[in-house]
Amino acid sequence: MKSVAVEGVRRPAWAEVSASAIRHNVRALRAVVGEAAICAVVKANGYGHGPVLVAQAAVEGGAASLAVALVDEGLELRRAGVTAPILLLTEIPSETIPDAFGANLTLTVGSLEGARAASRWAESLGGTHRVHVKVDTGMHRMGVMPADLDQVVDCLRASPNVELEGLYTHLSVADGPSVADRAFSESQIERFDDLVAGLAARGVTPAILHCANSAGALGYPSSRHTMVRVGLSLYGYLPHEWLAGALDEKGQHLTPALALRAQVSAVRRAPAGARPSYGRRRALARDATIVTVPFGYADGYPRHLFEGGAQVLINGKRYPLAGMVTMDQLVVDVGDDDVAIGDDVVLLGGQGGDFVGADEWADWGGTITWEVLTGLGARVPRVLVD
């Protein structure tokens, strides 16, 4: 196994990242999306998996490009020797554009001011610099308003140093299963297609057109265009269960790429009525063995999982938490079972034929799978297992 140099490597708690699972997921998604290129979204520390590990595995699996949110994220990949195209998914401050262009990162332009800044810096630096224009088709978070698109495009095309490589939008509710959700997603795709047609009528035909996130890629074939941006599905999870059909039709499946493992660090017997951990939230119904696991909310195990009924796997069996999650540790009620210091504990992943997934954490915590994965702490070492 190859260990990544981060904090916490001397503590018996770690994350295992499977490069083969990432490669498999890229191939599975390629089987679904056909001719559309795969852009692997590796922002937010590679959704908690480690960006360099994921980027390398995704490209090996067939991803044509990568996407990040921050210039620093792109620079980290470049320093690690990643040469694939990298798209910045946000419009960055003007003063950081030279760093982005200098590292051969592809800019997103989401406003006329952004277009002017990109053109100005491109001409100042010389050479040719790639830009994608993001248009707002209904999410109302970021992007050029449709009425302003022609002006933005004209500004970029007027610069001999700017290559208008791409046009894209973002679907706000493509994972939603309701009739209203589906109708809104279809309307966003139609708006985008109308804008593409309008530009084509003016002789503007960006080489890369993209509006599909993972949910769009799986649930809306008309959204795939020439490229899809896959985030959550790259890491082995569906945005919603209704989206499994597209994979099933191709005989494909996704494989979660990350497991969280630890080892029991302490064992003690506690009497009925004892209330372990901070806050003394819950009394033991009977005498029980309480074991301590060196993983806490500072590592990305949220406190509210306790109230949600969180469980861990030890020796192939599920056990509930015995008390509130603390900063560095969990306490687990193993009843009368024989559990010893050093026994393996699985917080995320499989053991003994059972599996605890990040989507299950999300259910316990009343949140979403994306937040679970991206919330994993930096001090948890990521270990490449294959």
C-alpha cells in the first residue's frame, strides 16, 4: 500500500482509496454516455479522496479532462505532474488569472467583467489561453445571463489570445425524481440548446459543449452534448437511486472508492444506566462492553450521526454508538461480544459481507452524500490500496 503524507499517520485510523474503483467508475460512465467525453470533477480534495490520486486514476480510466473549483486546486495537480486539461469551474478574481493561465488552466467566464479580465490578461501574457463561458439557465448562482451572452462572446472573440473552447451551464435539480424536477431540468437543457443554436447562427461553435453533471449524464441523454462533468458518480455513488437505470441498461454499476478504517483503542465494561461520552445523552439499557475508536468529528464524523442511529462494523457485525461523537474519538456499544484492542473497525466500507456507505451516513445525518465525502478531515491519511 502507498501512503499519502498527511497528518495522523501514526494513529490507527485511515482512509483507503481504491484507484481501480475510480478507473472502473470512469469506464462504467463512459459506457453510458457514449461519445461524450468524461470530465472528472476532483475539487474539494477530490471529494475527500485526495485530488492527485483521483486525477491520476480517472485519466488512466479514460477521463479526457479534469475540473476543480480553485486555482490552488489546479496548481496542486500541476505540481504533481498532472498534464490533462483542467477546467476551473468558478469565475476567479482578476488578479489570479495570470497564475491560472501560467499553469495552463482553462478559465470559466461567467460575466462581462470576467470576459474583459480574461481578454486583458491573455493579451498581456501572450500566447493562446482557453476559456469556457458558463451561462445561467435557471440555477441563479453564477454564469452569464442569456441576454448578455452575445456581448460576452464578442468580447472574448475580439482577443487574438483567447480561445473560446467551451460553453456550458449547470443543472440545479437533475437528481430530483419528481415530475416538477424533471420538467425544470428539461427546460434548462432546452434553454441551453437554444443558446447554442443562436451562437451557431452567428458562426460561433465552441468545440466543447457541456451541461450534464452526474445526474444529468445518467438521467438526461439530451444533456450530454460533447462532454459530461462527473463528480459524485466518479466516486461510486448515485445522486439518486432513480438514476441507476441508465447503468443497469448497459450492465454497469458503480463501486465506492473510499473506505474509512480504524482499530479499537480501548475497551471497558460499563454498568446498566451509565451514560458514556459528553453530554451523557443516552443511558445503557444493560451492562455492556464499551469500546473506543480513534476517529471523531475533527476527522469528518459529524456529531449528529449519533442521534441518527449511526453504526460501525467490528468483526463483521454492526454496532451502535454508545454516546456522543467527540473531537478525536467514538464510543461504541458492543454488548457482551468479545472485542479487543486492535480489532479492525470499519466506519465506511465493507467487512464480513456487510457494507456501510456514505449515503447511509447521509441518511443518519439528514444531509447529502456529497457533504459526507467532502467533509472528511485533512488529518486522516489517504492510503492508496491498489
